[in-house]
Amino acid sequence: MRFLLLWISIAAMAQSQAVIDPADLSLGRQLPNFTYTDLTGKVHQLDEVKQRHGVVFATTSATCPISKKQLPSLIALASQLADRGVDLFFLNPMRSETATEIAEQWQQAGGQSPYIHEADQHTAKILNPRSTTEVFFIDSTRTLRYRGALNDQYGVNYSLNQPRHAYLLAAIDAVLKGQKPHPSFTDPVGCELDFTPQTATEKTALTYHRDIARILQDHCVDCHRTEGIAPFPLDAYKKVVERAKALRRVITNQQMPPWFAARDPHTARSPWTNDCSLGERDKNDLLAWLNDPEHPEGDIADAPLPRHYEGQWTIGKPDAIFPLSRAYDIKATGTMPYQTDVIETTFKEDRWVQGYEILPSARGVVHHVIVRMHPPGAKIQAGGAEDYWAAYVPGNSAHLYPEGFARKLVAGAKLSFQIHYTPNGHALKERLQLGLLFAPQPPKFEMRTIGVPKVTLNIPPQEANHVETITRPIPFDLPVTALMAHMHVRGKAFKFELISPDGKTETLLDIPHYDFNWQLRYDYQEPHTLPRGSKLKLTAVFDNSSNNPANPDSQKIVRWGDQTYDEMMIGYLEYFVPHPR
């Protein structure tokens, strides 16, 4: 079974921008005296700022993940701005977001400031926000003095417990002292927006309903749909057009669909059965349509049949369901240490598991889960590099084994869960479940996983390309069915290599751009046997420099540890052994 995920909400974030002339952003320019209407129907004029020291417009979204994380900070900001004589307005430029979505989020967050959501996007077209997190400070003379990020607490692939730089407040304080803010603009990291008129270079005959909807249905809609695991749908024309800029970038940069294995230029066929990378024709057609500023909609009569999804379990109704022992309190902001939970199974006899799925009750706060099985009497240790029994990571929440292959669940075993929760802007409770499908009879082959760790990590401060390697002998012919790499937020690249007895080296898996947010399994089309007498070599590259925005502390030596502010280096190999019936 292929579990494809085009989670544009994570990778389609505004990242490093090109060098920009401040004048191109209207910085230092007086803005026109435009009017805007908040959700209560009250009409405001920008000229009202003359009675205050300034006004802040904070771009936001009810569906963008980083906007959600930032919302509590913005709401708390209102009182700090009021103390400075500055008003705060929230600006939602997303026409595809409904009044119900916005009202529900606003009520849960306890927002009190005026909120703007205009059908004609009048205010957004004047301010021209670059992302759903950009903030604007306009002084009492209607002069735009700062635009960019609120602070540096949240990014595409990281969250900090507290911000290191409060860009907006620093800029406001400088202006109120009669000084020029430094910096006067920063890069806002959020879901990208594009209100700049495009000049058509080439029209396309492709249409949404006839061509584009089918491509998105094959690669995106399984997750980007109502009740899907992604935070917003991509199953309607207006919703796709609104995210055209983000789609263009992540497709061009090959960040999406989320697939990070380098292709072997000498092999036409991918060795991976779950390779979800776009083919050249699909990629070229998507970009041609996205680059046409008219984004032709076409005739709805040409639309594909809608997809139908049954229930919340993608593997079908499980034979057994194991919830965590309790619900966990997830805070609204910052970071959380890993949580560990242990549950007991009640089976009197060994069971054979042919499929599993880990189903969070709140997907938005679960980053990854590692499940380990412990036979009766075995000592349970939190963390470590033990072999995993089941796993949940972004893009991989379930797995089905072929007929004749299964994992063993020992009678009376305990299951331990290591859970990485990531707050998403709303305090809540989470209690995930593990669903199991049992094989009707004992299998021919037992599935196992072995982890190859290097626990003696020693990553120096401010080192952008620190390399660690480990080599292990292959003790017997090892029929491998899948590979998976695991590092934390300093992880930059990872490679699996096989060294034969005669010294020849074969690259098994090369991940040149490792992403902590997408720890994918790489499932072989056919088992790949590592012969006895050869060696497995793992190479990992870490970025412990201050140029890595996800780095919690670039000034310290980093060593092995369970938490994300520590590091890990593990290469997992899934394989099978014969099982006598």
C-alpha cells in the first residue's frame, strides 16, 4: 500500500528570500488612507492612526500551521502594543477560508482585537503580505516603518520554546524613540502569498478540471481534503489558485511531494515502491498551469470522479485497538519534551500482525511516534536505539505487509510509545491509538527491524558540515525490505552504503537533504539482500552552525540524546527471516 502525502502546509513556507530593495516593499513610504471593515461590520480608516502612535496589521490564517502556532503570541501582543499606544488588527487574506473556520479558531484562542477578512481582499492588496505570518507597523503619519516576521520562534522545520529576537517590538520601540529600526524588514516564515500581478509569458491549454485536478487527486488529495491529515484541502479550484505561489516553488525545488531519496542516474526505474516523486510530465503540466496567471478553470463537466474515503482508519477496521494509557495535555506554544507511555496487551497467545496504523486524536500536534514491543519480564527503558516495532512519522502513519509476512506480537507483551508532541497554537488533550490487523495464520516470514546507531556523537559548535560515520559487518544474508534514517534538527544528510568483501561500494540510499519533519520509510520494490561478509556503512552530516534556524544552540557541543535539542544517528533496516509453521 502506498501512503502518499503532499503536505504543502509544511514545505510550502516562505523560506529565505532574495535580497530585496526596501523601497520595493513600500518601506519608508506613506500609505494611502484606505478603509477596512472588521468582522463586526465596523468600518475603520487608516487616518485614525493620527490619534495613536501607530497601528500593526498582523497577517494570519485559520489553516496555515505556522499561523496557528503564532496566534497565541499575537493575541498576547495586543496588551503590549496598547501600552505603547499602538493598535492591532488581524488580517486574514485567505478567501478560501470560511467564516466558520475563522470564528471557531478565534473563539478558541480568545481573540479580542479587530479581525479583517474581506471577500475582495482590499486591504491585503494594498499591504501585499508575502506570507500568512507577516506583520506591518505603520506610524502615526501613515508611514510603513517595519514589515516582516513577528519574531523567530517558529519556522518551517523548527519550533523554539521562546523567541530569540522580537523583531516587531524592537522596531516599534526604535520608532517611538525617534530612531530608524534595524532591521526594518525581515523574511516572514509562513504559508506564501502572492498579490503581485503576474505578466503572462505563455498561455497554456491545460485546465484545472480536465488536467490539474487529476494530478492533484493522485498526489495530494488523499491528505489535503476535508477530514484529511493535512491542515487545508487542495480539492477545489479556488483553494488551489490561492496557493499557486507556494505550489510553484515546492514543485520547482522538488520539495514536494515529500520524497528525499536521490535518483540513480544510471537506473530508469525507481527501486522504491512508495516513491511518490512527480513524473516529468505531471511536473511540467502543473508548472505550466501554475505559471499561467489566468489559471484556466475549464469546464466542470471534465472533472474527475470525486474520491470517496471510508472511515478514519486507512487500513480498514482494525482487529484490535490499543489507546494510550491516558490523554496528554498539549500546551499551546513552544516545545515539549518527548513523552513515554506503556500499555499492556491481553493476548494469551502470540499474535501475528499483518498491518498497523497509528491514529492520533489530534494530528496537528503529533510529530512522530516510536512503538517498541517488550516481552514479559523485559526491562523497559525510555528512549535509546532499540529496534522499533511500529512507527508514525509525517508521511508514514500505517503499513501493511504482503501476504505471508507479519510481525510477531508476543503473548503478554507490553508496548511502549515514545511520542514527540509539537504544540500548534491551541492547548488541547491528545490520546492516540494503535490499530492492528492480524494475519489469519502464521506467516512464512517474520518481519523484524534492526537499528544501527552511533551513540558516540561529538558535534562541535558552529560546525556546518560535521560528518559522522559508522560501519558494521553483515553477519548473515540479510533480505532488506525497507530503510529509514533518523536524526534530529541538526541532521543535514544521510547515506546508506554497502561495502562488498572485494571493497566495492554500492549506495543503498542517499538522502542529500535530510528533513527532520519528513522521516520517511523507503520501501524496496523487491527485497534487497545484503550478503554475509559485506559491511554496512552509514554516513551522517550535521549542521550545528548559527545558519541552521532549527538549531537550538549553536554554541554547545552536541552529543547523543533522546530530546530534539540533543542528536541521534540511527539507520533502521527492516528485514525478514523464515518462520517455520
